[in-house]
Amino acid sequence: MADSRPLLPPFSELSALCKQRLIPLQSHGQPSFRGKSRSPPDNNPDPDQPITHVPGEPSTSLTQTAVCDFLTSELSTRVLDELYDGLWLVARKCGKSIDPLHKQKVKAREIVANEDPHLHLVWHYNKIYVKPLPLCLLNYDFWTTYLPLQVDSTSSEKGTFAIRPLPPSPVFDRAAAVGFMRSYALLVRHHVDFILARESHLFPAKLDWVKWSEFIAHFQNIEDEDVAKRYHYGQLRLSRLNWAVRLFRPSSATTWWFYEIPHWSTAMYVERAVAPLLFGFASLSLVLSSMQVLRSVPHEELGFKHLDASSLGDMRRAFWVFSAMILLLSGLVWVLLFVIPFSVLIWQLAWGFRNRGKPKAKALGQSG
């Protein structure tokens, strides 16, 4: 005989760091009580009383749809999921390839708290972006109610378990939450990591190191097959993700050229281009100077027996073509240095003129 039951959270109820009790709401906003009746504490600030909103998020109610939407915005990584089959080209496929926070400091990287889940564990030059830990993922009731994994327990000699289809109501993928928590188990391994995380506002300041260690230990030995596809990879390099977007063109990407736009000012792009351009011009100047010396020295004084007038003519023609190409290339580079920023400025002015007086919902999160 088979019975169904939700798989328990990866941690025990006693080790949960958020002890608030939750009152799940039905779709019409009414409390859905289980067992003993409890009164919603909407006007009671007592933290020991049960709540009707997501822990740490008073504006998000505990309806199944609202919680699923909240978790999607907090933990979903659609672009990386689309890039999954090609990520091996730009990153090491190992979910535990994550340096602890103190090692990030050793590598001279600034720890930047960022709420975008797509940027969690993405680094760029001297920065690494880390998403702060949502308080709800420290709550035992939240896992049992909103992050279920239904299984069938079939009575057999081996006591096997089989996954059942989930109910039709929206349910967020538990594996994404488990992978996210495992990433924190790797980021915060030592007491100094704990201090750095607290100073970087990655989790509540009131957390205790001993309690945190007992809690996060439940996620340290989780393997890649138990987490979402994104967490089959560890920290990722932004410049390489940009190339992955250019190659594979995921439909969820906001642009076709960048995974995340690294700069919001054209002046920064020009500044980045100055150093390689100066190096290139210096190298080409050295080559052209060497060619000029070769042409200026009479061939009779070189002592080469097989160097005749015909060979020198061919060499001069090749040098002339190469020099002309360098001149054209230099002019093109300087034109682009002025044309691209000017074109971006014109495009921004045109966009602002077309959309004057027409506020759009999509533009709310795109301000520079």
C-alpha cells in the first residue's frame, strides 16, 4: 500500500534560524488553518505570533501563487538555464567550485550584495556579486509548505521511493532553493567568512555563528544531482558569459550582446579601449619604423647574394600595401571612437523624444 508525504526540509526544525510560524492563505486571501486554529496577527508586532506574509517580506502574502511568483523573482535563473548545454565552454562544470568569502578578498574582489539572482556568484574584474540570503529560506514551515517534493512511499523489501506528479497549483522548483543554500554553505565556511557576509549585508546581522554553522551543515554534502541546473556550475565570469550570450542567443536575455551590461556610460567603454589601442598603435609604429629602415638601406651593402632588384621591388610593394592598410585601419578606429559614443547619444535622445510623456511599466527597472 502506497502513501504520499512531502519530503522534509534539508534541515531539522530545531536548527531553523527563522522560528516564525506561518498561516498559509487560500487564493482568496483567507487563512487556511491546519489542525489547531490560530488567529492572524495582522496588527500584532509580536514576533512569536504566526504571520500571514513571507518572512522578511511583509508585502508578499502567503497565497500559493504569490509565494511562487516571489520565489521565481528571487531564485529563478532563466538565462543560465537556457545556456546550460553550452556553459561548459566558458566555465568549469562543478557546483562546488565556489571560493569562500575570505578567498574572494585574497583575490582582491569586492563582495557586492545584489538582488538579481542571475548575478549570484558572477564575478567581473575586482568584484563578485552575491545575492543576499532570503529570510524565508531559514524557516522550517516555509520549506514544508511552499517548497515540497511529493514522493510515494511504497512498502517493499527495499523500501523504495518514487516521485509523484506535483499538484496543479503553482509550485516552485525546490532544487533551485537547495542549490542556492548549498552555495552559501560554500561561501560561508569559516568564522571570518561569516563576519564578511554580515558586513556585506548578505544575511541578518542578528545571526549567531554557532547556530549558523549547525544550520548550514545540512547543505554542505548535497550533490549536483539534487540541485537545479544552474548550480551544477559554481562562480562564473561575466566576460565569458557575455560571449556565451553572443554565441547561443538565449531568448530570455535582455540584450543579444551582453549577459549583463557591464557599464552604463559610453565614457567607460572609451576608457577601457584606450590602453589596448595605445599598445596596438605602439606595436604597429615599431613595425612600420622597421620597414622604413629596411627600405632605406641600400641592398648592395647588405651582402646578400640572392637579393636582386626584382625581390626588392616585391618587398617594397608589400610594404606599401601594408602601410596603406595600417593608415586606413588607424583612421577607422579613430572614427569609431567618436562615432559610436555620438550614435549612442543620438539614440538616447531619439528614444527620449519618442517616449516623452508616455510612462511604460517595462522601463521602471531600466534607469541608468
